[in-house]
Amino acid sequence: MNKIAVTGANGMTGCHMVSLLERKKIPVKKITRQVWDLIEWKSFNQLDQIFGSVSAVFHFGAKLDHSHSKYDNLQTQQVFDANVRSCLNLAEWAKLRNIPIIFISSSVVYENPHATKIVETDTKVVNGFGGFYGYTKFISESVFNYLSIDGLKCIILRPTSIYGYGLPSDKLVQNYLNQASSGEVIRVFNPNNMVNFIHAYDVVNAAWQAYNKKAWGVFNISSKKQNTILEVAEIAVSISGSGKLEVLNDDNNDTNFSRFDLNSNLAIKRFGFDAVLDLKEGMTLMKNKILIPQKIN
């Protein structure tokens, strides 16, 4: 097997992808910010030197929008360059070199993240739940789709809310685990709100399955069920063996939301996608700082 390149190799999803490939004894070319800072445009010759002889690029690198101001021009430029220009840069080079790209997009591209059974052709959004970051994912998909018409081999995956070891501490799942492990009280607001969480292993395994099947196209990737916010907190307390819960309902909010209820039937049909980890199994891996389950296919 030729070497596989993974951009964003130090990120949460990238680390899981690298770990999966290494478990399968597949040579990996790790593309970190030190190798290629995605805000920098590269010539084809430079990209040849960066990637060498690889058989595919799993493009997982991206820059989050941490700015709380709409007028942070430098931050906006860097997010755009890292998330959009890098895709154009990479896609043009990959098309010329006949190298497939597997790209991790996001479910925030959909206009209504609270809809039920969202399918790949549902309406997209320009300025929605994902903010400017979500918009860059939408544009990046358009770049890949444009060049796919001209011969680029590309797979675009739209996962639901990804969690796993390496998740930032301000994200819900990691935050609850941290609080429970410290013996703190987890205050749960709107406990019946539901989200489809998917473990990073299931996402990277889907990427690998799609690549092996040459399933060029766009696919939703979701877990088999949605979980309530309360369930996340209860699991955190259960597997930590410490911490307590305090449930707080918002009296001004009479409606509960359901977020990222994606329909993954197309991925199931095209490359046999199967999310194998439920939330408790996935959060247990997180707590134990494990990326990939012991037994994999």
C-alpha cells in the first residue's frame, strides 16, 4: 500500500485518522502546520515536495473561527485562507497528479440543523448555525465539486457533531467529562435537547471505507441515535465515578431542539458505512485517552 497523506494530522480527527492507518500498518505522511501552514499558498512543485508520492490525501486540516468580532479582518482572512484557499490549492494539484482527496466537511452546511432526517440534497445555508466557519465549509465543498466535474476524484463527508480524545475542553462532551472527573456539579440546562454525536473513530473509518470503495461523492455520516444533553451528563458521571448532576430547565423555552439528525442511508448503501460506537463506549474511550477501539475491522 502506498503512503496516505493526512492534513491536520495533529488535530482531533486527524489524530484518529493517523492512528487508524497505523493500526492497519499503512504508511502515513503526516501533514502538520509545521509541514504546511494551510494559510500559505503553495506552488505545485512545493506541494510535490510536501506530499511526495502518496496515493490519496485525507484533507482534515482546518482553522476554527475563534474571533468574537465580525471586524477581526486578520482572523477572517486566515480562516478563509486555511479552509477555502487551501482546498483550491490542493484540489488543483491533486487533479493534475490524479490523486484522490477525502475531505471532512460539516453538517453545519445545512440550512436547518434542527430538521429531521436531513439528506445530502437538502438546502444549504450561507450564514447559519456554523457562522463563518460553516460558510467556509460550504465554499470548500463547492470548490471540490467544481473540480470534480473536471476530473478530480473526491469524497466529501458531512459528519454530525464529532467527539473523541483531543476534543477541546470548551466542547460539551469534554466539558462534562472534565467536570465529572473533578467531582464537580454538572449543571444541565434544557436536558431534553438532543444532538447526534458521532465518535471520531466512526468518522475516520467511514473515510477509509469510502476511499477503498472509490465512492466519489457527498455523504452524511451520523451515529445510529441521538442523545439528550442529560444523557451526556449522566454518562460522564457514570464512567467517571464522581460528580453530580443538577438539572435546570429554562422556563422561557417551551420547545426542545433536535440537532444534526442526518440520514446516512446513502453512505450505508455506497460503501457499507456503520457507526459502531454508541455514546457511552465513545466517551469511555475519551476518558481513557484511547483513539481507536482495540478490535477494528
